[in-house]
Amino acid sequence: MLPPWPSAWPVGIILGPCGLTGFGYQIRVIFMRRTIDFASPDWLDWALFSAVPVLGNASLLAGAAGLIAGKSFAP
């Protein structure tokens, strides 16, 4: 992203709620998936459709926090 702003913290403010919303939604999906009785997903289903999106949203939150704080680990 090349924001037209002189600093990067507005991009962090934009990306933070997106990551938080995705993280919360994925946690809700995990809880809903545990209550389903007609299918029993195996470990690969849990890894690909639950763990990977949670890690992606967590990295988006970490990047947004880094952009707001102005740290070097931010994208």
C-alpha cells in the first residue's frame, strides 16, 4: 500500500478493525463448527479452514498495531 498520508498510522487504523472483525468472525465459526453433529471434520479441515484464517487475521492485527505505533516490523 502506498498511502497518500505523511504517516502510516491512518492505514493501521483502517486495517485494525478489519483484522479484529475477521478474527472475531473466525472464532465464532470455530465455535459453530464444534456444535455441528452431522459432520466430523478431521485435523486437516480444522487446520486449513480454522487455524490458517485465525493466524492471518492475527498477523493483520499485529501489522496494524505496528503501523499505529510506527515500528519497523509493520508492513
